[in-house]
Amino acid sequence: MRVAFHHIAYQPLAVCNALSMERLVATAGLAGLKPGAPVMDIGCAYGEVSIHLARAFNARVTAVELDPFMAEGAEARIKAAGLSDRVAVRQETSAAALAAQPPFDLIVAIGSTEPAGKGLREPAAVFAALAEHLTPGGALLWGDLFWKEEPPTPLRQLVETGGFYVSHDEWQAAARTAGLEIVSAEISGDPEWATYRTGMETAIAGWLDANPDHADAPSVAATASRVKMMFDFGAPYLGFGHYLFRKS
């Protein structure tokens, strides 16, 4: 299996985005989960968010990760945490995982790529599709980049190769259009951005130093350079928002 940038960069991160685990768990607490509540974590990466949700709320978590390397890593961390009875990893698309199971009390999608299905990117449509898989009163914990102001076209094209982003207010407007109540809407601060970026850059630098002759080193280095450039150039334009939306 080829080694990809995200396989390395995400290993040391509690949350694979500019968001602290403490803030994520606090926001999830607003969902009012009962012990044993069914939760889905879309794009679970190495499983840290799933582990923390299971511990904090005694929840039953379905951790969905399409990447086989990361899904295997998530299973290993979940087993090491002694939570295999409460956290189940599904190595498949979120659309397949959602379709195969009853509704959830909480769906978590933090920086997920097309979490409601392939090709579905328009925010209100994504939220409406995910809401179909929530129980009455269930909640969507959503986190993603937002545009603080209109970006230069090259930056938008670079950032939106893997997603579609709007402003902080527009994420909330899309949730209302989808029939969801806004319980919480917050913006990550500089320390969360610093933890995120430093964690990735340190992990990549360490791996490249240790594996200079690895066949995948050039592609990993190129991706790291592109990501750094994107965030350096995009700093005045990019924010990270995290929201809790409730289904009535």
C-alpha cells in the first residue's frame, strides 16, 4: 500500500482539523446523549474522536473510514483503548454505512469529504441528507473550513479540490434551510490552528528525515508543500467553524 500524506500527518492529531478535542467533546455534550446512544463518526481517521465520544458519553459509536490504512489504525487504537465492544469500525463509504443502519442520536462529520454521498456537496443538500439518518431530536456535529472573505480564484480552486466551502453564516443558513435548529456555532482560534498545523508539519518532517529513500517520499513531500502553501496563503481567508445542529 502506498504511503500518503494524510497517513503520516494525521497520526499525532487528536482531531484531524483545527479543532481541539476538548472543544469537540464539549460541543457534543450539548446533544444531550444518553448512555448507550448510537453515534456515527464519519471519516474517523485513526479513531481518536470515536474513542473520546465513547468514553465521554458511554456511547455506541460507528466509526466510518474509507481509507484501509487508517481504518486498520483506528481498529488498533480502539482495541488498545479497551473499547472494541462500544466502537465498531466500518471500512466503507459513509453513504453505505448510513444506509445499512438505523438512525443515530448524533452524527459527527468534522472535515469529512462528501459525508452524505458521492457528488453531494451543496451545504443544505448535505445537511438534509444527513438529517434523514438522525433520530427525532438527534444532532449533527459539523466542522469544516469556511471563507472569512471572498478568496482569490486560485486559492478557491486549490482549497476546493476536495470540498465545497461557504462562509460561517452560510453554513448556518444552510442548516436552517435543511430544517435544522442551530444549537451552537463557534470558530476555532489561533491555538487550535497552530496545534493542527504544527502537528502535521512535525510528523511529515520526521517521516521524511527517517525515510529519505522511500518510493513515496517525493509525493508526500510535494503534498506537504502544497498544503503548507495553501494554509500560508489562505490564512487571511480561511477559518474553521464547528456547529451543533439539531433535528426537530
